[in-house]
Amino acid sequence: MMVTASSNGELFFFEVNGFSDLGKYEPLCLVQLPDASCVTDLKWDGTSSKILVSCANGWIYELPKPNPANINNRETFLVDDYPMRSWKIKMMEFQMKKNQKKDEEEEERKRRMRLRGELPPEEEEEEEDWDPEAITVVAYMNDESDRFLIASEGQFAGFIYMCKFGEDRPQQAYEIPFGTKVTFLQFSNFGELLIVGFSNGEIRLMMIEHPKNFCAIKQHDAQVGGIAAAYLNFNE
């Protein structure tokens, strides 16, 4: 199956019945993301059963692969209420102002009172956060952990974030070269190395569970601009 994305948040799925024959690419269905979110990147998981989509509004969406047997496209390709999970980027604790970091014991006390309905309204505090920024790249972790990696812009720049659906904030942040932007993110075809491309033309090969272990390939003298794509094969 093939999927294409547009700048107005439309995902178009095609059934593929022959890679070399474009005439065998049959349109299957059209899915509209919430708020016509501009798609910046998308990646299938390792089994091609679901797809991860990053957007310029700071949101991530995950959609299951459509089942042709359940799609009725006789009158329209648009599928309403397509099932999907969503996640929005939020700041991590280390990014909060030092004097605004929350006291863990106090927060636990408030959480228990809130569950019992005993927390006075005046003790409720608005959650500190930055406005969402565009997510530039996304990639599934190469395991069954339901985790994924992203990179973003603006105040969130300077890190690759490990995230997970169901958790409000990223789990971890991996620092990247100052002043650069991640333009490409993909695990190698044998799954052990993360290939990271930067806006300054650098490529980094990382072991994400050991982020300090990496190989940096500097930009070539004749190369201009960011890394759009990279690939490792099984040969030397």
C-alpha cells in the first residue's frame, strides 16, 4: 500500500498491485487530518500496519492501515471518522523555568485531593507550557514499545525527543548540534542504527539507547544545504 500527503492534511491511500506498473496503483480512500494539519513527515511502522504522521501544528497522528474490505469508495474516497491516535508536543521539566519546577510531594498531595474532589479551585494552577511548534521529522522506534522519535523547531529545537502515546510529555531528550535542525530521521534497514540528517549537511549515525555513541559524517566541501535523505545498505 502507498500513501501520499498534502499540505492541507489530506492522506490518500492507494492499493499497489505491481510496483513497476503505475496503472496498477488503485486509489482506495482519502483521510482528512484534524484542522487540515500540514504534514511534514510520515513513516510506516516495521510491519506496515500503521503510519505515523508529523504536522506543522505540533501534533503527531497515528493511523492504522486501511482494510480495503471495509472501505466503500463508490461515491466518495473520503472516509469520515477514521480511527487515529494523537499526541501534542509539550515542554519537558528541564525546559521549565527553574523557579517554576513543581514540587513532587506537593503535586502528589494535590493529585490525591483532586481525585477525592477536595481540591479548592484557587489551588488549581494552569499548566505551564510553550505553544506547539512544527514537528519536522518523525520515526517509530524499531521495537514493540509504542515509542517514537521526533524533532521540532522554535523553543523545542536542539533535541531529538523520545515520545510515547498516552504520555503528555516526551520521555527523553537527546541533544543535537547547536543551531542545527533535523531534516531526516530514519532507522537503518537492519534496525540498530538511527540515521540523522541535519540542516548543516552533517549526518550522524546513533545508537539511540546510547546517544553518546555516534559517528558524525561532516558535510562534503561541495555540498550545500540540509540532508534530505540517507540510506545504509547491507554491503560494505
